[in-house]
Amino acid sequence: MSERISISKAAKLLNIKRSELHARLAAAEIETFEGEVDLEQVRCIAPDLKLTDQQILDRVRILRDAPTRGRRDRQVRTVEELESEVQRLQTALTVETQMAAQYRDIVESLGKKLGEMQTSEDEAERRAALGLCQWLREKAIAD
């Protein structure tokens, strides 16, 4: 049986809004139970999620172990707890760095493909590529 994860944490894993994840789950007819969803089914609706099984499990563990916001009981931690937190943060940084590299590769590939499309013989394809390039530039500048 696959691991279950909360919808909120699954959305964080995919770096999308919860509402978007709900829409994807509904479109794929994937059922949730008590606010949780099967991790394998989440992977099925997110084909661009190219993390290894271990990376996904590490990220899920990080999300599960993350302290809740507004935690009031700020207590002094032991050296072991701090070492564990450092290890957890190093794992999170590694996962995020790998994801950023994958996204960069995707954007570079998209740019190359749009460049090829702009030199196409097909006028409609050239216009579509130009429109997508303009949209992409606007998004990059706005964010």
C-alpha cells in the first residue's frame, strides 16, 4: 500500500495551490479520504514531478516534520535535535536545488522549441510561438 499524504502537503510538494491540486484530482477522478490522498496517485497527475522515490519520500518527511506556524513553545533544543534539523534542512536544500535545475532545463528547452517554432514555414505556428514568448517574458518580468 502506498503512502498517504495530506492534500496541503501534496500541493506543497508539487509547488501548486491546494485549489489547483483539488481540480487536478477531480479531473483525474482520484478520491481523497479525510483530507489525504495516495502519494502514488499524486505522482500520476504530476508527470513533471521527476524526483526519485527517495527524494519524494525525503521531501514528504520534511513537510511532515516541519513545525507548525505560530508555534509558541520555543524551547531550548539539544545538540542532537539541532544536528537533526541541520540534516533535514540540508536534505530540503538538495531537493529544492535539484528541482530548480530541472525547472531551468525545462524552461531552456521551451525557449529552444519556441525559437524553432518562430522560424517555421507555418504562419500560425510562428504567431503562436511569438505570442507564447511574449507571455513568457511578461511572466518572467512580473514575478
